Amino acid sequence: MERVILHCDLNCFFASVELLSHPDLREVPMAVCGDPESRHGIILAKNEPAKRLGVVTAETIWQARKKAPGLVLLPPHHDLYRHYSHLVNEIYGQYTDLVEPFGIDESWLDITGSMHLFGGDGKVVADAIRARVKRELGLTLSVGVSFNKVFAKLGSDYKKPDATTVISRDNWQEIVFPLPVGDLLFVGKAAQSVLRQYGVTTIGQLAQCPTDMLETLFGKSGLQLHEYACGLECSPVRPQNEQEPIKSVGNGTTFCRNLTRWDEVKTGVSLLADSVAMRLRRHGLDCGGVQVLIRDANFKNISRQKQLSTPTHLMKDIYRAALELMEGAWKAPNPIRMITVTAIHLLPLGEGCEQLDLLSANAPQKKEKQEKLEGAMDAIRHKFGKDAIAFGTATSKIIREESEE
């Protein structure tokens, strides 16, 4: 039986939730943004009037105000967004038990086995869901209907707001092939830049590329992109209670001011490594490698990674590896705007092979001591909050947690 997959994408989600409390702003340019004073002053979401003036997500506030001088700015309320996301997914769950959230405002639904209960047609079900969400929650969404997840997502992006687009076996090449290659899932700016050098700017051109060329350019992910472009993607919709295995654990931070001194960098890396290690233990994982990403004042990114001799979940090990990477990638006083520390090559706690330190007879005792120390810190944080205790003289005055991966 041909699968029927929906991709439901809430329109201007953060802004739409805010407008429920500010209906007077519906017809004027409005955006939800971070705090400019903490250098998180970017646009998180915008309403349709702001969108029509060219305001885009992730641009700075000053850029947005150049396009829309009268732009009304509202602070974000993330608890409220999570609440409405839960309510929307509860509605989806009344049509199928195969609902896979993709971020806070998007979900895939596999309605293949339940569609006959709601009219027997994917578009009919999609339109019914859109009507219910609008009627019961006051929010709109766009829905893509297709035979796989990638094309369903292309469908939800194809026509906005509050619309249903069907990409079927009969019309998919007509709709998909002319689209910009960047519209395809997981084709980011870096991949677009590489493909552009070879004259590939549309999904149709990507589908016609030799697979060996794409594998040379992007490795295994190049073959995956080719499958996506050719309509061969077939991954299942994972129910909410079936979490995909965690592939990395990372924390990234934009600093309240640019870092130019090594002692500041060490403080920032210490706090990030501590957070990553704590989350690894919470998930019952070790990491076999560490990656750092540095963003300078001009928004240029530098990424480095290294393999560890022994898998670990300890802050001390992650911190040491991250500092070694920083030393090789950064020279003071080049200003640093953001640092991300990520634990990679994950495996279940204790399953990795440990390489013994022949030069240190008491290495096992030192590790056991560190285990007890970090375990005790976890217990204190669990009881009194994550900011209750930190390593050494580390201070969070220069740092504000921005994202977790």
C-alpha cells in the first residue's frame, strides 16, 4: 500500500501564539525577538505583514527595522509555545498514533492505516486538521501530503499560510524539480555553495547528478541527498514515544561580549564542558570524541574535532580536549562571539574500551575520584538547581546558555 504522509507546519508559530494575546497587532508588522542587551537581538518569528515587508527569521533587529521602521517587537514566551505545541500534537494524535515532531512547530503524520476513518483521502484529512487547529486553538498551519517525509515537508513549504499541497506520484517531478536545491531537507548553505560550483541550483539538477560525484563531494550524505531528490526517501514516521538515538550532545553560547583573552576562553569552555558532561551522564552515555565550533565577530565559523583515547562522560576530559582544539584553532586577541562544545561518537555508558595510562599508576584512582566529584555535583544541582555549583572560579557572567543539541 502506498504510504500517505502529512507534514504539518504551524505558520509563524511564535508570532501567531503571541497574537492570541495581542489581536490588535494582527494587521501591523510584528516580530518576536531575543534580548538586544544580551546580544540575542535576532528575529525569532514574524507575522505576515512583517513577512511581506521582507523581515526574515534569524536576521538582526536593526536589519529588520530598516525594512519595517514601525516594527513592533515582543519578547518570547517559550513555556507558552511548548504548551501550544503539545495541544496541537494532541490533535494530530487523534488522527494517527504515528506522529513525529520535528521541532516545536512541525510534525510528520503517517495516516496510511487510519485514513479510511476520516474520509479516505490525504487532502481531506489535511484540510480537516487545519480546520480543527484554527477553530480550537486559533492557529493556522500549512500541510504537505505525499508518499514520503521529504516531499511532504516540501509540500508544507510550497504554499503558505494556511494551505494544503499534495505532491503525488503523478505530479512530483513537475512540482519538485524546479524548486531551489536549498529547499530540500538538509541541503544547507555550505552544500548549496558547493553544488553551485557545479551548476546545480535546482532539485531536478541534483537528481540528475552522478551518484559517484555526489559521494566524492559529500560522502554518504551525498548519496542520501540524491535519494531525496529522486523521491526515494523511505524512512518511517517515528511515534513520539520512540526517540531516535542521540547522535551528539552539545551546548553553544553567544557571549555577552566578545572574548579576546585566554582566561575568558577557558572560563567559557569550562562551563560548556561541564554542561555537556552533566547531560551525557543524564542520558547514560559516554563520548568518544569532542568537537568545538568557534564563531568570530564577523560570524565566520571554525570547526575542529578530535578522537579521545578513552570514552568519557567527565567534564575534566571534555574540557581538556576542547581546550586543545581551541589552542589549535584560535589566537588571541581575535574576538570570539560564540563557542559550541559538542560530545560526539556516543555510546552507552561503560561500553567503550579503556586505554590504561602506563605512566600513571594511580590513574584509576584519579578517575574514580573525579567520578565521585562530578556525581556529587549532579546531586547538588538536582536538588538546588543547575547554577548551584560550578568548577573552580568559573562564572556565568560572560556566558548565557543559548542552545542544546
